[in-house]
Amino acid sequence: MNSPTPLIAGNWKMNGLASSIAEAKAVAQGVGATSARVAICPPSILVHRMSEALQGTKVLVGGQDVHADDSGAFTGDISAEMLADAGAKLVILGHSERREAYRESDELVARKVLAALRHGLEPIVCVGETIDQRKAGEALKVVTGQVRGSLPPELNGKAFAVAYEPIWAIGTGLTPNNLQIEEVHGAIRTTLAEMFGEAAQRVPILYGGSVKPSNAAEILHACEVGGALVGGASLKADDFLAIVRAV
Ligand code: PEP
């Protein structure tokens, strides 16, 4: 079975204005003949403008969240249908910042995954342990529990990615070593195989958490690492392109 095509996705979080579209265009111009799929996930208000600016390029646009329902009285939220209508092709779901700040449970993340599937968006589902959970030896149990709870059976055969993002590595400059990454990615692959059988081999398992140009090659060449979810280093085209080139 061939390995999945690597995916390098930038998560701009709550950063970027209309003027930042220039940075995304610079990524599209510099991306060249990469073997990776490349995506940028800006704040939702920029998705439409960025999708138009990147039309016809190799760089896909994604969202950072959606509501689990398709419409209704949910002030301030956006639906998967709206995101797809604005030109997004992917969506990050269950990011630890949302799990923490908005108390998103595995069950809610699974409902958001279903919403994404209803509207043709490819979900990137995030999982990851806290530093206390790692110190307590619970990282594998926590992460595989999140995988089981956040991925509904309807994903079987569909395009999606899982992003392993240890919470203690996000935005901190700390990263697990490759043995630690490989241990968790291996456990995620085994869990995916138990859930989805053969189709699990086609799911890229991304690593996320302080990926930068200086550590990208080492991390991306670890066993079972099928790409990266990149926060801070995705905001500057040069840094993001250096990570794409490290694939
Ligand atoms: C993220 O929040 O998805 C992330 C990986 O952030 P950073 O790269 O800044 O650690």
C-alpha cells in the first residue's frame, strides 16, 4: 500500500488581515514542484478572498472550525456549508485551543466532522495530550481515546487527516523527539486500522507543535509522519515554504 500524499497545512489562527493575502500568494508562487499537498487555513473572514486569490494554484484554502449544525440561531458561528461556499476545501476540527477554550468534547468534534463531510470539506482532526498527561504516562491512552471519540464511522473511505499536536508543544518552541512522535503516530495508525481497516493506510497523520524551518526535515522524516500542521511558522511565506520544501 502506498503512503498517503503528505499534507502541509498552515493554521493562521486569529492572525491576518486582507493585506496578508499577499503572504498566501507568495506561498503559491514559491511552492514549485512539491510532492506535498499544501493548504493555508486563515481566519474564516479571509477564506473567500484567499480562495479567489489562490484559484488555479496548488495551494488549497481551509477553515479553522465549523458549527456542527447546518444553519440556525447560532450567533457568531459559521457552518460547513458556508465555509465550502466561500471556497474552502479542508477544515481543522478539534484543535486543542478550541477543546480548551470552548470546552469542545470528542462527541462535538465528531458531529463537526459529519457536518464537514456533508459539505465536501476534508477534515483535519486534531488530538494531543497535555504535559501533565504525558508526565503521568497517559499520552497514548488520551490520544487514542480522542481518535476513537472524534472520528465517526462515516469517515470510512473518505479523505481526512489526523493531526497529532501535543498541547505542550504548541506555540512553546518545545517539540517531542522523533521516538516520542513515532510512538504516538504508530498508536494512532493502529487505532485507525482497528476503526477503518485497510482505508486507514491512506490517512495522513500530521505532526503539529512548534514546527519551523530548522526542525521540519527531521520531524517530517520520522516514521508515520505524513505532514505537518504549522501555526506560527505558517504566517511568513518564506518560513512556510522552507517547511514545504523539507518534505
Ligand atoms: C497549531 O496551533 O496548530 C500549531 C501547530 O502551532 P505552532 O506551530 O505555532 O506551535
